[in-house]
Amino acid sequence: MTKTVMCKKYKKEMAALERAPFPGQKGQDILNHVSKQAWLEWQNLQTMLINEKQLNMMMPDARQYVMEQMERFFNNEETDKISGYVDFDDIQEV
């Protein structure tokens, strides 16, 4: 049986992650309150933000920025946009 969590992003019971994405309390909070779907969506956005902004994840300020964006994403707050990115779901056929 698949474990579920009350996803803080989608406000409903959804499939949970199998393990914490990183160590410590923050990882446990994500494991207990973020669905697998929301985590995968965040990973896609995170990758785009790191690439677009050419972030060096060895730098503390870059890691702090990514963590802030992650919190905004999971709390359904506005996150930074990727310039020139067009979601295929938003494209209408002519």
C-alpha cells in the first residue's frame, strides 16, 4: 500500500515520498507534508532556476535563494519566473 500525506501544496491526500529528500528537520518536514508529485514539480522548477540564473550551489547565498523559492513553491506563493519559458499547457493551437 502506498503511503500518503496531506500535501501542503495541493491541500489533499496524495502519494508520499519514499524517503526524506535531505537530512535533518527540513527533510523530515518535506517527507511529512509534501507529496511525491509536488516534489517532482519542484525539482523541475529548481533545475530551471539554477540553470537560468547560473547559480553556483556551492555558494551559501545561492542555496538560501533556492530554499526560499522552494518554500514559496510549496506554500503556493509566487516564485521567480524563468525568462522565455513557455509552458506547453499554455500554448493554444491555431
